[in-house]
Amino acid sequence: MDNYCFELITGPMSCGKTEELLRRVRRCIIAKKKVIVISPDVDTRAGGDYIESRNGLWLEAVKVKHAVQILSIVKDAQIVAIDELQFFDKNIVPVITKLMNDGKKVIGTGLELDFKAEPFGSMPELMCIATQVDKLHAVCMKCGCENATRTQRLIDGKPADKSSPLIMIGGDETYEARCIKCYELPDVKHKAKFMGLKLLQFNNSK
Ligand SMILES: [Zn+2]
């Protein structure tokens, strides 16, 4: 009971969150703790029942669709590792609180911002209830600086528009880490509205 904690590892894409999670989990395994690794069912990066970091490390993981299901599968595990927390429904906050109340050590990862640079899912609440938050930075894929904090969405190699749907069908959609200076979010709709307004003002002034 006294050993409860919630370590949250966050940052943009490609900053090594999963790699860090796996490093901490491996230490727990060496310490002979009972560990369970969980990942959301929506994560498409890993095809099977495992989580994998970009440098090729991996661990078996239980895929879970709804946050509440976590409570029934942890059983007597002392360490609960959860990858990609941003994809879980909002019940993830009371679920992790319950795990802490039960004396578990929770280690989680999650993207803090989505491609629009807005807080992702329940990450703000999770950062508040965490007993430790580690923010990792990535290398900017455009300028090479080591301060990348944003996740850039690219569609067919070009920065995605703000109004592009969260789930893309067709098109070559990729993501890369970028710093604040190199991050781009075109907003065609807003620009059109602004242009229309200008035109209206121009017509009225005649
Ligand atoms: Zn940059």
C-alpha cells in the first residue's frame, strides 16, 4: 500500500517514451516484481499483443478497449505499465486512482499534445494525478535541434490542415517530431473566413 505511485512519461512522437517505459519495466522484472503491461486496442503501431519501442525493444502486452477493463485484469500485479494513455476513454483517470489506492505502482506513457497542439485525451488530468511526470524531448526532424515538443502531422508529405479529420482514410499520413519553430498547422477554413470578412469590409467601404 505504501508503495503506490504513478510515474507518467510524456512528450511528442519519437521522444523515446515507450523505450523509457520498457527500461523501467525491465528493472521491475529484474527485481522479481509481478508486472502487467497494457496497451489500448486502438494502437496500430504494434500489430500483435505486445508493445514495441522504435529501437526494436518489445514486451508482451494485454490489449484493452475500455479503461475499466484494466481493473479486472491487473489481479495481483504489483506494477501496472500502460502505454499510449492518450487513447483511453476518460475513465482512465479514476481507474489509475483506484490502482494507486490498491497500492500498485503505475508507469504510463502518453502523447501530451495531438497534431493540432491541443491536449490529448485525458493527459491533462493524468499529469495532475501523477506522482512523477517526466517530459521527454525529441530531435526536430526539420532543423535537427533537440527541443522538439510537437507532433507534426503530414499528409502526402505536406503539413496537415487544422480541419483534417482525426482518423484519416487514404492519403499517405505520417507523423514526425518538430520544435515549436518548425511546427506547422495550416488553417485553410479560418483563412477563408478571414478573407471573406476582408472582402465584406472592402465592399461596405465603397
Ligand atoms: Zn526545428
